[in-house]
Amino acid sequence: MSHYHLEVHYAETFGRLMKVYTNNGVFALKTIPPKQGVDFIQNVQRIYQRGYNRIVPIFPSNDGRYAVLHKNKLYYLMPWLPNEANSERNEKHKQMFRELARLHSLSVKDMEVKKEEREEHYEKTIEEWKKHKEFAEEFLKVCERKIYMSPFELMYCLYYFDFLQALDFSIKKFEEWFKKTKELEKVRTVIAHGKVSTRHFVYDDRGYGYFINFENSRIASPHADLLPFVVNSSKTYPVMNTDCVEWLYTYFKYFTFRDGEMELFMAYLSHPVHLIQSVKHFHEKKGSKPEIRYLQNLQSNYWQLKNTEYVVMRMEEIEQQKKAAENQQTET
């Protein structure tokens, strides 16, 4: 803290974050690995340059550095925000997604991509997803040939139809994306936060919301922030996650997806990659741990699939209604 001309009175530790009481107020001091430091500082500076100010500011040291290296760790200093806003859960999420859309809008940039690269990505992904489907079908046949299935195999057979539907839908959406974008030579990128969560969205004493924890930020597609959030919010018991759909459309209201971007988002969101991994682990490592562990993993990933399925199907319904309304307007 001497690099900031601050005299420490007291400090509390919260993981990699310290709440530091000084002669000039209360601050948050955080450590990050040096490898993350360069990209992190550059992305924060880019965000400020683009005019986005709803991130917790990072104070420069006396010599102008935004991070100080000490014992193989980088430290950076921020104000300590009270984070005492009493907004409801739904309202906090909506405010966070509004700010995320604004962050993406201010940092959006077209990046050139060759048609050949897009086609190569399409062909590799489709081939991989079709192999997933072949594996799912073959494993089903192996299970059904048995006189007595194991509990895992029985549950897999019960889940298979939903599993197959998700695979087919994701392949269909991916094909729609390629059909709409194969002639384009540009793709949109934004500065992605990298770890969007209400835990990383805090309030100041005036009730304004700010993002923290930009350590995983990077230049990427807007999907890079949305997909992990939806997947993580779906890791629960089966629920009708109407709130999540509302939050996503709060985002789309302020940052509208272009042609093809929605199809790509739904393709990745609906793909049952975690369920495939569960089955492959059981198939390849059977006997390495009790079957109930494999079974629990399969069930939790199936619940996640059903939760994301609800979000995707509701989005598909909304998008179809939009298209129907646009067509009706055109005809009129």
C-alpha cells in the first residue's frame, strides 16, 4: 500500500480480496496471477476509452502503474463499494444485463474472417456433433441388448429421446447459422466480461451498479458472456426459468443480435455437451468409481439440459412470433 501513499490501519481478507482501512478511507486490494495482468489492464483501459464507466475504477499507483508486482503476484487497488442496494433479485439481474448490453454496445467491433475459415469451423463442428449423435445411438443399442441394464444404462435409455431432440435441434440451428452467414466476411466482437454474475455486479452508495472482476475479460463474441451465465443458472433442479428468458431479452433490447447470431447462440446453448461427457466418462472409465457417482452426474446434467431446453424453446417461440409479426406488417 506504500505504492499508493496510504497508511494501513486494519485489513480483512476475503479470499483474494482484502478490505483495507487506511488514513484516506476504505479500499479493496486484489491479487491476480501476473500472466492475467497484461490483458486485464489493457481491456480495462479499452473499456474506459470507449466511454464505459460502470466498472469499479482501478487506482494508479504513485508512478502511474495500474497493478503492482509483489512476490510474484499482481495487486490492484479499487474503492470499496458498500453494495447495500435493496433491489429484488429479478431487478438486479435486469439492471446487470442492461449494463452488460451497454458494455457490449460501446466495445463492439467488426473483425474480418475469411469465408474459408468460417466454412472450416462449420464443417469441423458439424462433424463432431454428428459423431456425438452416432455415439449416443450406439450406446443406446449396447444398453438395449442387455438382459439386465445397470441403473446408469436404464436412466440413459429413459433420457435418450430428450438427448436426441437436443442434438438434432442444435445441429439444425448450427446449419441455419451457416446458411445465413457463409457469405459474410466479418464477425462482431465485443470486450466480454468473462465471468458475468450478480456476485460481480455491485452497487455504490447512490444505488448505481458497477461491474467488478474483469480478470477473465477478452475480445470475443457476445455469446462468450451469455452462454456461461445461462448454463450456470440452469445447474439446479428442473424449473421453468422464465426469469432467465426475461433477463436475456432485457439484454437483446439494448444489444440486438444480427442475422445468424441468434441461431448460433441457440445452437450452442441447446447442445447437450455435458450429458455427452457424462455418458462417455461412464463408457470409458467404468469401474473407476462407484456407479452412483456416474448416475448422479448424469441426472444433474439431464436436469441442466431440461432447464436450458425451456430457455431455448421459449426463445424460439418469441423469435417465431417476431418473424410472423414482421411478415404480417410487410404484407399489409
